[in-house]
Amino acid sequence: MKRVALRMTVNGRARQVRVPPMKRLLDVLRQDLGLTGTKEGCGEGECGACTVLLGGRSVNSCLVPAVQADGLRITTVEGLAKGKKLTSLQQAMVEMGGAQCGICTPGILLSASELLTRARGRVPGEDEVREAIAGNLCRCTGYQKIVDAVRAAARGRSPRTKRSR
């Protein structure tokens, strides 16, 4: 079977793989690079569980042929935290109950992370957060806890800090 060599930067680290040309980015991340934080839900681009940032934009990695990622920057959920220190977004999701079963959480974190990057220090409104995560289906939280966590992270303080004031 024909294979192509791909070079990409994944979570800040240069990576190279040889894969069949139409292998999905999701499968390259999970199988070839061992980054299993990205989940497969539907495999059809409907649920958002496989969301990653490709060149800074959120994409459903189950729909992206890996060859389209050649030379690009990819961020998976494993690339959000710095070592064992969670980002304010991750911390807020944990503390506010936005992360429940965990299937949708990686994709939601990446979609919300893209929103917070675009917002550049501004606290996005509820509708803006809901629109940013609209491609991520969650059956556990009803979304309000997720929206609240994203907005708390945008305020630059964790819910724990807020309670102690």
C-alpha cells in the first residue's frame, strides 16, 4: 500500500509519520502518535468529540485526511496544559462541573480554547460561547455548566478564586 510522509507540529513538537494518503487525521493522532485524548464519537463530523485545532482553527479530525495537515500546527487536548498545570479553562471545567463523562470534553475544550484566543481577553457572551461549541454534542451537562466555565476562564480567574473573595 502506498504511504506518504507527513511532517506536522503536534502540541508544539515536530512529528513525522508515514501513512496511507487518505488516513484520517483522527487515526493518525490516536494510532500513529498515541494521542488518545482525541475521541471518536460518530465518525461522521456530527458530534465534535474528535475536534482538534488545525492551524489554530477547530476541525473535526474524523473528516480531515491526514495529508491536509502536512506542514501545519495541530493542537490536541494533550497540548492544552503545560505539564501537570491545567489551563484556566480546564480548571474551570473541572470545578464547575462542565466535564462529566469525558467523551465530549476534549473537543469542547479545543473549541472553547479557539474562542478564548479569538476573544483576546474579552469575556464572550453566553450566545457567543454557545455558538463556538455548537458543533460539540454533550449528553451529560445540558451545556450551561460548560458555558459558565468558559466565561469564568475568560474572566481570568478560576471559580475557586471567585469564591474566596
